[in-house]
Amino acid sequence: MGSIEGFDTVSVVSADGGLVAEFVPQANMLCHSLTHRGVQLLHTGRGVRAYAEQGKTMGIPLLHPWANRLAEPAYEAAGRRVRLPEAAGRFGTDPHGLPIHGALPGLLRWEVDAGGDGSATLSARLDYTGGVPLELFPFPHELRLEVRAGEDRLELITTLRPVGEDPVPVSFGYHPYLCVPGTPRSGWEVSLGGSECLVTDERMIPTGAREPLAERHFTLGDQDWDDGLAALDAPPVFTAAAAGRSLAVQFGEGYAFAQVYAPSGQDLICFEPMTAPTNALIDGRDLHVVASGEEYRAAFSIAVSDN
């Protein structure tokens, strides 16, 4: 087991040693590093501690119990009305003051059950049954994460199971901050695995309307993206490629929506697998609810190829 910025880390390594992913169990199982043949593929932002304590996203973070924004600090889902407490020390807010990205990562502490420390697989569990996180999302459950490292592919499989008799709404997602190494974003060739864009208001909250996606294949240049996508391909594959290297995010079961995030002026792009669209806890659109005794499974992978 290693460490970074005072946090213990655990690694998975492909059998050939070429792909290495490092995770931080005490910061919501953040994947803070993903290297292929020694080359970093992730944007590391302001670091692990800023992520854990302030929600300053980087690497491959899990956004739980909701991904992206809520239109207000209250919601009604699965038969419960919830009023969020004060944000400080509990969750982040966006420039409009809206709750964003769920509980602060330092509040979500995982236990590694098996693997890691250089093996090609890892299994970990999050007990979401008490403390501050339950104030934000009063639906006791557990999450399990299975990680598999192949020669050129990292796969993450997340399973949600209710604990007790109450059903649990599902609104999590991941936010992989990818970088095509050695090449500025102006030359990245992007392909999107969806055909519809979610229309949003001035706060980036979906209105319920959709419109055709104008471009699915383009050079990124200095475009600014923060868009929700629907009507995904089967299977949905999102790619960024340049200088003979391609990074591809493929969604498997459980992810019917995507968010594409590429702020202008920054050499990064996120293809975010989402179990529900932004604000689903409030508007209920396409929100899955898992009954006691059942489970919700969602999988995605990140593949790298060098030509």
C-alpha cells in the first residue's frame, strides 16, 4: 500500500505491468492516477486533499449520492422528503449556490475487501448507513466496487444494494478527467456516443426537453462543453484521440446518460457515465429506485490504444 498527500492508496496493475491505477479508499475510492506504459492519462487538478476536503474534482471520482447539480437543497424521492443541511463540511455548491456532486469525498470511506496492492483486480465496499452522508441521502445502502485492469483497459463495476427494507433511488455517476498526453486539446479528435442533448436552463438544470446533437465527431479546438447527452449508442463509446493515441470510455449496463465536460482553455475532457440525468432526485425523470432485496449494477471502462 502506498500513500499520497497523507492518504493511503491501493493499486491495481495489469498482468503485463503496462496499466497501473491507484485508488484512495478514504476519499470515496478516488482513482487519482491511471498510467499506461508510464504515461499519465488523467488530469490531477488541485490534488487529492483538495478533492477530499473541498470536492475539487480530479482523476476519476465517484459522484454520490447524486451526480452534478440539484435545482435546490431539497428533494422528494422513493417516498421521502429531504431537506439538505448547511453545505459547509457536507457537500459542495456550484457558482449558483446549488448542491453539486453529492457528499464531500472525505466523508465516504471505503474498505478494501480483496485484491489491490499490485494485483489485477480489486474489490471494495462502502457502508452508507450512518453519519453526515445519511443526512444528505437518508436511504441506507452499500456500494461495492469491482476494478479490473487489463493490458490496455480499466473496468469499474459499481453495485448498489439497499440495506434494510427501504428502497433506494439511484443517481450516481463518475467523472473521469482524461488527458490525451503530449498533445494540446486543440488537436484532439472527439467522438461522442449519443445523439441527443438535454436542454438546460441558465443554471444548467435540464428542462425535460431534448434536441438533436449537432456534432458527434469534431476537433475539440477551444470549444467549451458541459452538456448532458441521451439516446446513447449501443454500446456507447466516447473517444478523444491525437498523435496516434486514443482514449475511449465505453459505458456498459446501468449508464443510460452521459455528461460531456471540456472547459475551454484546459487540456482535459470528461465523458461522464451517469445512472440518471442531472437533477433526477428532484424531477424524477428516468430515476431508478431499487427495492429491498434487489441491486443496481453499473459498469464502464476506459481503454487506451497507441497506433
